[in-house]
Amino acid sequence: MAKVIVIGAGIAGIASAIRMAVKGHAVQVYEANSYPGGKLSSFSMHNFRFDAGPSLFTMPQYVDELFELAGKNPRDYFNYTKLDTVCNYFYEDGTRIKAWSDPEKLAHEIAAKTKDTADSVRGFLKYSSRIYDITHRIFLESSLHRISSYLNWQTLKSILRFPKIDAFRSMHEANSDFFKDDKTIRFFNRYATYNGSNPYKAPATLNVIPHLEQSFGAYFPEGGMYAITQSLVKLAQELGVVFHYNSPVEEILVEKNHIKGIKLKNGTELADFVISNMDVWFTYRQLLKNQQAPQRILHQERSSSALIFYWGINAVFAELDVHNIFFSEDYQREFDAIWADKKIDVDPTVYVHISSKCQSEDAPQGGENWFVMINVPANEGQDWDLLIAEARKNILEKLSRNLGKQIADLIVCEEVLDPRSIERKTSSYQGSLYGSSSNNQFAAFLRHANFSSKIKNLYFVGGSVHPGGGIPLALLSARIVDELST
């Protein structure tokens, strides 16, 4: 039995702890916050409950897999319902597109509401499916940094089909070839934001993301998104994992290029393996104090961040669903503002998540809990107080204009999360949500590996390392480390 220490109780850290415990190892998790989950957390105010971070749940099989590995029935711990409508899209000219989970219904919806045809949507989804088929085994489910990953027939087939993953043009260029209506192009460009990237720069390979949503579906977890965290923590504890909260790690101890353990405020803890779920930037800058840092990786362009307003709303909007998008009229200008100017456009695209649509107890009767988010640049010292005040005004005007009601008059309580507080609460460098950006055709290869090439038995999981950010990929990073540490 080996002694394993996991730094950080984010979703990838919890998943890693479960996988190590299933192997029979003694596992301890050290978390700086007083609660588990990292970004996947929850809070309440004025009888409204809010999921604080990720709000879209896809590929639930990666969560179920953890229970099955432990010999448990996932349904005894965690349940979810597939959404018939993934998202409602609102455009300034009054067009409203319902993104059905059924691909055929989606194709007909777009054909009815835009200048594009159902066949164009079918063709795009087939193309998206092909990218997934070529890439998922090597780019998502395996280490890109071990020769052994490439020495099998499945990988060789993927490499031979590499030209078909559309890596050498941008998402926008590809989407403009498939569609002629700007509404449809914006609809599919938006998927770049799922990993904090710019559709006008990110490779069209990221057009794999619509397949994940349309083929595997979008789901609502019973109990809200935080139920994912709670159910996995419960499983981990049943397997003997010990969680230490309010316990920030001060240093990863290394002796002769081999893991020795960790340093805490009140002493040291020895370990055979250390798995860091902390952002790789902070892992090197704060915890590996006497080790050489991979400068090229740490200086990559960061992903976008988010500005989130949590609003308790004293009204019910029948036209809204669990997920809603209010599009900017000039999408490219919005991304230029984020990436070139490092600011927020005057007309940002607004995402509104309302869990009380599926779980009525998340809001008082006659009210709704609004998670209102826009994409913003990572924190590089901007005047955030000014940016937040201006953005709040612009968001309220946009929502009021599209919904025909003065939203400001309906807000009964408010909390705000911005890049500064995201960094402070989750140790995400500059508040970036997904580590480095994917605005480069080689981005998948430029992410930090899931292991250290210099320190034996040191591993890395979470959104800042391979294969990337978001719940599914964070869970896959834990799977990769599980395989690497065998």
C-alpha cells in the first residue's frame, strides 16, 4: 500500500483520490478552502441557492465510471435527467432559437429560424462527429507526453487521419464555410468559449465540442451541479479517503528528484505519490520552490475568465429555460475586446443559468435564481471595479431589452465573482478558467503533461493541464494519471 497525497479537492482531485483508493492506497486530500469542489461549489443567500461555478453537465458517464470502479451503483449516489432543450438562444432582432438535444429537431429549428438549411446542420454535426472519432482516444483519453501512447493501431489510424481534424483554419473560418447566416455562425462559434478560447483564432478542431453536447446530451443533476461534488466526496470517504479542509499546502518536498511529501503550516506529511490538482502555475511558483519551472508552458496565453452576477430574481420568466444565451450583435468585436484590448465589450454575450427551472427549491416561490455570466479577459491588473460597474449596466440593459421587463427592479439579492476572486478562491492563475488558451493549432501539445519528467511520482490533474478544462476533461485527467501511476 502506497501513501498518496492529493493537493486540492477540485473535481479532478476528488476523482484522483477515488481512483487511488480503489487501488488500495492510503489517500489524503489537502484543501485550502473550508469546502470541497473548487470551482464546482455552491452557496445560498436570501433563500436562493446557487451553483457557484460550472453549470453545464455533459458526458455523465465519466462520473458514473468512478462509482463503477469502486463496485458501486452510481444511481445509489447520484442521479441526473437529460434535458430536452440544451439552451435557448436570443438575438437582438427578436429571433429565438431553441437548441434541442435531438439533432434532427435542432436541424429543423435552425432551418426555420435562419437562412441555413437542415442539411447544412446535419453536415456540420457529421463533421463534428468525425473530429471526435479521430481525436478522442489520443487527444482526450491518453497522455500526449509518453511514447507508449502512440504505439498502438488506434493511435496510428488517428494520426493518418490528422488532416481531417481541421487544425489549420479557425473555428470561424470553418463555420463560415458550413453556414451563411451570421446567427448560425455565432451559434456554433460560441462553443470556443467552452474552453475559454477565441473562435476567430482557435483551431477548427474545437468543432468537436458540439458533438459532445448533441451526441452525448446535456443533463441536470438532481440537487444541482454541487451534487456531483457531494456524491463523489461521499464515495471517496467510504473508500477511506481522508479530507483535510482549511489546510493549504506550503511546499511539495522533493529529495534527489523523488517525491518525499508535503510541508504544511504545522509540520510535514510524507508520501510515496503526490498528485497536484492546483493550477500548474501556482504548483510551480508556490509549491515547487527549489525546482526548475517549465517557463515556456507557464508563460503561455491564459484562457479567458468570467464575470458572474448571482441574482435572486423576484419573478418567473416562462420564456427562459435552464440555460439561456443572449448574443452580442458584433461577436468578433466582443472577442477582440477580450483578447486584444483586455477589456469587456459594451455589448457582451450574456449567459443565464437558472437551476430553479428544474429544481424549484433553489428559489422562493415566484422567484428564480439567476447565474448571469459573461466572458472576460484574465486578470492583468485592469480596473475591475470600473469594468464590473459598466458591465453590470450593459448586461441589465441587454436583458431588459430582450425580455421586456426592467430586470434591475426584480433583483432582491446579489453576489459577484470576478477574475480576482476566482484566482483567490480557486488558485487559478489570473482567474483564467481553463489554464492556457486553445488559440493555437498545437495547443493540445503545449499543455503541461500529467506527470513530471524531472520528479518521480509527481502528477498533475485538473483544468490547467492535459487534456484541458471543464468537468469531463478534468475527470479524464484523473483517469490518465491513474493509468500513468500503475
